[in-house]
Amino acid sequence: MTTSLGFGAKVAKRDMSKWHAWAAGYLGECFDAMDATIFFIVLYPAISELINSKNDAAIGWYGSLILASFMLGWAIGGTIFGVVADKMGRAKTMAFTILVYAIFTGLCATSHSWWEMAIYRFFVGMGVGGEISLGTVIVSEYWKQKKQRIWATAWLDTSFSVGLVLASCANLMVGGHSWRWLFVIGMLPALATLYIRYTLKEPDSFETMRNHKELLKNKNPKDLTESETRYLQSPFKQLFSPEYRTTIIALFCIASSAIIGYWSCVSWISPWINQLTGELAIGERSLATNVLSIGSIVGAVSTPLWLNWLGRRNTIRFGFGVCMLAVMIMFVTIKTFCLPLLALIAIVGLTVGLQFTSLCIYIPEAFSTNVLGTASGFTFSAGRIFAALIAVGGGQLISMYHGSYAMASATVAIVYAIGFIAANYLPETNGEVKGTGIEDSKAKIEVTSS
């Protein structure tokens, strides 16, 4: 009887750990989106005040420079913190990254020049980039059962859209007073670190992997098998080994396409609405953001159904192809704030949700635990270096199109073709996670028994 109760307690504790992991990932990504999106909601009034000009081309140029700084920080933070998570642990790294982006979002409210804003946004990007690549990793390591993991990840990815809604609601509440108050509200995510710090433990698969590495380090190098020697290599070296090289390059191209398309194209919808209306348009911008968010939520939640129907590669191709067409039609044909605009924004949101959720589900199926944090960080972050360059180029495009955010965004939308093509090079997976990567090792029994 005692044994039975003890077993039941362990099962209950393990189930609670799954939900703590999911909640931590959800809070982190939700606040990621809120803090990342606040800048785009206030871009027009904020940059106008900081540069003391209402010239569309000038606002677009300095806004693009700040966006480039944010993307560069995201690239560096995501890559660095991905490696740190593989070495030091997921939970501590996640809590630290949330604290970083919350603090520097608050500091954005104190900006008195565009370059101050750019510096603060760089560090916001570092924190966001680090956290956003870890949420999926932690969920995949706690939710082992195939169907549960896929649906848990799909619902997890609705958090980004909920973050957009939070940013939109904050804009409705305080946007009419000052854009600075939105950045003050952006400090609230710091509270999430308390929850993560006291509830989230490291996944069993991570602890097993770490113990396995320690065991191998203590062995005579001559006694190590080829796979064990490779296991001790740096995560980056393993990622670009023949086993993973094609997959990581394809994922890099797909993620870069999605990231550039979103941050250098879709995110310009809000300031573009300012141009369409000729007003501050707080209500219109908030409505458009909410429609985009709802579409993205539908896309994320329905992703498992699309994957089951079309498979991994075809779902990704569908998401990128339809998104490119919808974005181009929207920016080229719409001339007023109207119902067709909102319909197209909803389609864009749905396909964006499909893109990112498909990637989040696929990555744990393609990489083992010892390189998973690095793979996720690299996939979602390295492309932001190109996004930063495109952002600067976007400022030039806006000037070339005489201040038209619409024509510049429609041109950048061509980048979605890269994701569509790169999907052809992904190995099709069956939904099972890759695992710890030590299944064939001679040391497996020792590690498991310890």
C-alpha cells in the first residue's frame, strides 16, 4: 500500500512538473511578444518625438536602425543563451533572460534620443532571443508522449499572439497619454522570473545528458567509442557534422525567412495604418494587432491538424507560400482602413502561426538533447543577423519608395520564397522526439542506474 501511494505521488509530481514547464514557457513567450511588439505599436509617435520630425522617410529610417539593433541583440542572445542552456541548464537560463528583457524594456521609457532607444532595444533583443528558443525546448523535454507534446507545443505557441493582445490592450489604456507608459508596463514580465525560479526544475533528460557527459569525461579517451567522442564535442561542431548539417542549414533558411518576413514586413502594419489614416489611429492599430493575433492563435492551435494532413514539409511550404501572397496583395492593393484589410491581416496571422509552430514542433524531432538548446537558439536567432541587415535595407527601401511603408514591405515579402524552397530539404519526421542521444552508448546503463 505504501509503495503504491509513493508511486502515485511520484506520478503526480511528474505531471505537475510538466504543467510548470508549460506555464513557464507560456509566460516567457507571452511577455516576449508583448515587449517585442510594444516598440512597433509606438514606433511612429515615439520616433517622431525622439528625432523631432514627422517626415515618414526619416521615421522609417531611424525605426529601421532601432529594429536592426533589436534583431542583432536577438541573434547574439539566442545563440549565446542556447549554448548556456545546454551547459548550465534550461530553467536558470530562462529566468535570467526574462529578467534581462523586462528591465531593458522599462529603460526604453527613459530614452531621449533614437540611439538610446537602439541601445536598450539591443539588450531587450538579447533577452527575448534567449528565452524564446528555450520555451519549446523545455516543453519537449517534459512532455514526452508524442501527441501530447505536439498539442502542448501548439498551445504554447498561442502565447506569442496573446502577448500581442496584451501589448494592444496596453496601448488602448495608456497609449493616448504617452508612448513611454507602454514601456513601463513592459517591466511586468520580471515577475514571471519568481514563478520560474521557485517551480521549474531541470528536465530528467537534461540531467541524464549532463551525468552522461561527466561519466565520459572520467573515462580513458582511448576507451571511448566514436559516437561517445563525438558526444563530447562542442554543440556547434556536432550541429554541423554530417548527421545534422543539411537539417540545420535548411532550418536556418526557413527560420530566417519567417523572422525577416515578420519583423521587417508584417510588423510594419501598425505604422502603415498611421499612413493610411493620416492620424494617430490608436483604435485602428489596436484592432489590426488583435486581428493579427487571433489569426496567429488559430494558426498555432490548428498546426497539429495541418501536420497530420500534409506532413511537416508540405505544412511549412503552405504556410510560407500563402503568407507571401497575402502580404503582397494586402500592401499593394489596400488603400484605406477597411474590412478587406482586416481579412488579409487575419490570413497573414494564420500563416505566421503555422510557420513558427511547425518549426517549434519539428526541432525537438530533429536534434538530440545534448545539442537541442544550441540548435533551437541557432535556428531562431542566427537568421536575425540577416533580419538586422534587411531592416537597415528596409529603411533605404522606404526612402526609395518616397516614404511608402506598404511598397517597402511588399518588396521584402519576397523573402518568404526562401522558406518555401528550403522546406524541400528537411527530412520528414514521425513526431517522436530525438531523445538524449545516448541510446546506443555503452554507458547508458550506468547513467540510468545512477
